[in-house]
Amino acid sequence: MHESRDANQPQRAFLIGLQLPNRQSDGWAADESMDELERLVDTAGGVVVGRERQPRNKPDVATYVGSGKAQEIEESRRNLEFDLAIFDGELTPTQQRNLEEIIDCQVLDRTAVILDIFAQRARTREARVQVELAMLNYRLPRLSGKGIELSRQGGGIGTRFGGGETKLEMDRRRIRERIAALKVELEEIRIHRARLRSERASGSAPVVALTGYTNAGKSTLHRVLAGSDVLAEDRLFATLDATTRRVEPAEGEPYLLVDTVGFIHHLPHHLVAAFRSTLEEVNEADLLLHVVDASHPMRAEQMQTVVDVLTELGAGARPTLVVYNKMDQVEPGDLEHLLLHTPNSVAVAAALGQNLDALQQAIHAALQDRRETMEVMIPYTKASWLAWVHERGRILKEEHQETGTLIKVELERGLAGRLKAGLER
């Protein structure tokens, strides 16, 4: 931020994007991507004072937009007095350095803004470690000379740090040492998460994981289904931590509901790699709830982004129920068309509590495929198995007979196999 401006005022940002011939190959036009970048800047705490889109055949190797356009941006900076020039793409270290020689303010790219938001939102030790690792991997190739001063302005967007540091001047060796230490810590976290998932798998409750584009309503849905205290607000990446709560529906079996970090168009690969231990929750879930903002004009493109990231994580083939959220903001005919053309889908308005019964029924139906109904005689000599069944299954019938207890129970298939094996010993 400029010295003449009140430090408490939000930073003023100017956005720059490219209109490339192949930009719409993934369904995202330049203006739509810039709209999202503006929301990201707002979430990070800045205010957008202008934006510009430049048609080009390809990004300029040296300055992304070309030296002439960079000079024009500097002239705009003098008029608009913005603190940040933010580019809707990922700048190479060379491009960023060259641009900062021409534009007399801090130059950032889309990735830096997303990392900054994650640094602000990280609450738990796990989230802070993951964000710090992502930020160091992003900044390492951007070091010049012996060290780096992360902000020419001394604070604000692009300078926050997940580990709690607000200023960082480290040489390459120290950064690499820190990265190595963080990787060790994340591996310990990964092992701990794997152990927790294993313990959950040994119980009876199936795991249902919420996934979806950021701000689609995942955290709101988690709150209304599980009565949790997960933060839910109209901001991108409102929550970063995988939160698990037990849900006891009025009908059907209990299940564990896991909320995970939302996805976004061009999610930085540094973040995907750093948050892999958190995102692995979707790989182990019995059912994914793909939450979609049914009212969003880029709904289809957002859905494809989520599918692409899930595929990258190896979870593309997991059983999935599409949950169209914000149904109250969609015309009934359009909503009916969506549900008709989307297999395994249901519509809700999570914030209003609408149609949640239908969602619970759909979850129960989707989980039935993993369960088996069986009738067994449990001898009194093996009475411990009766308590085991009561704890892990849904009892449909129970009769105490002369030699034991005849029981009809619905169990997860793996647990049914364990019961059979235990009684045959």
C-alpha cells in the first residue's frame, strides 16, 4: 500500500487478463474468469478499481501482456493510484520481475491471491502447515539474489503467511530446509489421517464427503445436516479444514459427514499438492455429495472443474450424488430440466432448510448398495457378537431361542463378512 494512504484502507487493485484464441476451450471466457478474480480480490480484502482485458494470440514470454501494454498499465496506475496489479493467470518469475520494473507497484497473479486467501483462512495447525508449504513452493523460484522482500508495500495481499509470519526474508537454502521440514510434518499428518479413516472404517457408520466448487454451499449444508459450527458465509474458501460430524437422520442409518475445501477454476497445483492429505478424505468416502450452486451462470463449467480435480485425486469413480443447492433461486422448469438430465441428483435450498428430507432419503438409498441384510443365529457362547452387531448394524428382527439369539440385521458388507467369519470359528 502506498505510504500516503491510510494503512487501514483496503488495497486498491487493477486486474489484467488476456483474451486468448483458445481461452474458451474449457468453457471459461476471459470476462467470466475476470469476474471470479474480482471476487477473489474482494475475499482477500482488496477493492478492484479497474480492469482490462487484452486480446493476444499467446502470453508474451517476457511481460505476459507485452512491454507496450505494461507501460499503459503504469500510466493507469498514476491515474487510478492502485497498489496492486493483478494478472488473471500464473506469471512466471521472469514475467513478474519484468513487470515490476515497469509498473511501480506490487505485481501479483491469480495464484498469489488464492494463496493469500488460504493464508488468512487457515485456522488449524494442519491447514497452516499446508498453506505455508504451498506458499514456499510458489515463492522459491521467485527469489532474486540472496533473498526476497515479499512486499514492496510492507503488508497486505500477497504478503500474508500461513505459518504466522508477516515478513519473510530467507535465502534459498533456508527455504528448502523449511520445505523439507514441512513435508515431514505433513507426512505425519497424512499417517494420522489414514489411521483415523481406518478407525472410522472399522465402525458401522458410512462416510459421506461434501465436495464442490467454492461457495456452492457445502459448509451451509454441513451445518443444517449435522448441526455443526462450520463457518458458512458468502465468501470464497470460507473453510479449509476437513470437519467431520455424525449425522443421525430421522429415517435411515447414521453416517459421518465430512466437509472439505472447495475447488476453483485453475486451482494452483501447489495447493492441490499441499492439501492432498485433506483432500484424500474424498478417496475414502462411501459417498460423495457434489454440491452445485444451481443458480450460477457458470454452473456447468464449475461442475466440470470439480470433476477434473476429483479425477486428479483418484476419486473420479467414487459413488456420487449431485446436490443442486439454492433451488429457491432457479425457475421450477429449469430445475426440473436439471434433475431430469443429471443422474443421481436432488435439489435443496440449504440456507432455507428446503427439501432436506428428500436429500436424506437419497443419501440413504445411495448407501444401501454398500450394505447387506443377513439372518444369523448367535450362540449364547458367543454373546459378545450380539453386542457387536447392535453397535454396528441396524437390527430388523431379534428372537431369543434355546441355543442362542436369532437376529436379522443390516450391515455394511465388509462387517457382514467379519460377522460370518467370527461365528464360523
